[in-house]
Amino acid sequence: MLILGLTGSIGMGKSTAAGMLRTLGVPVHDSDATVHRLMGPDGAALPAIASAFPEVVHDGAVDRRLLGALVFADTARLKALEAILHPLVRADSHRFVKRVARRRGGVAVLDIPLLFEAGRRGSVDHVLVVSASRLVQRQRVLARPGMTVQRLEAILKRQMPDAEKRRRADAVVPTGLGRAVTFRALRSKLRRLRRRPGSAWPPDTFRERRHARNRPRY
């Protein structure tokens, strides 16, 4: 069983790459989608969020826009939110990989936006990093509703620099040269990584703790 981590900075094309991996028949666990589900009606994170951020819960649902505004410029509250969500996302991804392993799937992908920053390197065997030029990245992100240059810069300051992610990657997938180029590169690198041995499953709790303890702070 081989577990691959898919990551990349904001606007680098990670969602597109995840969709292509699914097209190639690889099961992908989406951390962002998991967070949305955890914060939705009857979501597992709802009681803890209601306790820590009562002002963002209305009629049994989290106002994600209001929650985002609360934690965006408040590091302490952001850490409090992460302390609620990260263990739940880890548990959900663990169940996902367990299901894939039970079906004797040869490979599973964990789509984790902050894989390095959150200390998740020990959860996967190899890391795929999606990357594009800074110009392409900015064009993509600034086209999003409500995004500003100032907000983008603040987000980038919280993330590990793209150059460092590429340095740590087992494979880098270009996403700024057209979808066909990205797909071919992804297929080629997936084929190459499949030949490597995997040891992340079953999980080694000590290894995950070690990576979390040694992760850089950004």
C-alpha cells in the first residue's frame, strides 16, 4: 500500500491535479472537503466550534465566512480552530486509507493543502507538489471573489514558500503550462512513484510525532 501526499501553495492548481488523479483511477482524500463536512450540520466539529466560537454558529451550522474573518488576523484563534479540526481531519483520512487498503488498493492520495506546515509528512510515503510561476499563481488567486492583494500576501506569509516545498517534494508537477502538460506530468510521476516501496501504512504513531515535532514554523 502506497500513500502519496498531494500539496501546493494557494493557487497552484492542487484541485485540478486531484481531479486528474481521480481520472487516472486513484482514490483521493480531500482535506478541504472534509473540513466543510465537519463544520456542516451535524458535523463532528460543530460542538467544539460552538463552544470556542459561539458567535459563528447559527441554527446548527457554522458561518464559514464569519469564522474565516475571525481567525484570519488572530493567530491565537486560528490555532484554537486548528486544534479542533486537524485531529478530526487526520482521523477521517486514516479511515479513508483503511478503506482503500481493505479493498487492496495499491495507492491512495491524501490531498493536504498544508501538508508540510501541519506536520503531515510522516503520514505519507512520497509527496507530490504542484507548482506554477508566481505570476500565474497571483492571477488565479486574485480572480477569486473577495480576494485582494493584501489578503493574498497575508495567506502566503502563513504558508511555506513554494521553492521550499519543491525542494522537499519527491515529485513536482507543473500546472502553469496547460492542462495537457499537467496531466502527462502527473501520469508519468505517478507511474514512477508507484515503483517505490511504501511504509506509511499501517501508520507509525512515533514517526508522525517525530515529523510534527521537527517541522519548521511558518
